[in-house]
Amino acid sequence: MKHYKEIVVQEVSVISCDKCGEQAKQGDYSFSEFISVHHSCGYESIHGDGNKLNIDLCQKCFATICGESLIITEPENWDNFFQQKDTVSDDFMSERENIIEKKGAASGILSNIKADKCDDDESRQSSINKEN
């Protein structure tokens, strides 16, 4: 039997920029463009050992603060994704059948191997010699 307990979950409904004060509600396009940084400081941090840093910035303030040190990379589109994958075979079913055939051959080889339980190398060797 499963017993359940009631839990309370908090969800962000509004986010505000810590620099300019701009606010966005969940569902607004700008809500998902906020950048939130949460960091735990390490040993000898200028901010204090073990302290936690938190900041929420709108995309404009983030760009202003980071300036030219911000590295932006465009996502790959699907056309480029498939063009770069030259190792993928057009005939995956024949590859699958080839793999199944190899697995079957390996299974046949392994089924013919018998090993006795032995504690020493001499007994193990005699077991191998019996098969040959």
C-alpha cells in the first residue's frame, strides 16, 4: 500500500531584473529570456568562503554588463545536422540484420564452450584440453 503526503511546491510567477527592475510574468516571452545566476563561492573567494551569489537580469542588462565578452553561438539547424552525419547508413535494416547474424554466430561459439569449476591453473588447463 502506498501512503502519500501533501507537499508544497513553489513556482516562480514573476521575475524582476536586479539591475533595472523590469518585471516579467510567467507566460510572457521575456520571462524565459531572463538570465539567473546562482553560485556558491569557494575557498578564498573575494566574495567570502562558502557565500552564495544570486542575480536575476533581463536580457538587456545582461548584455550591457557582459558587453563584448559575451560569446553567442547560433544553433544548428536540422539540415546541417543531417548533412554532417556521414557515418549513418542509408540502409540501417541491413546493418541491423548483419549485427543479428554476428550475434548469432557468437552465441553458437559460446554455447560450445564448457568450463569446469576449478580452483587451480592445472585443473583449468586440463579442462581446456578436454574440449580440444
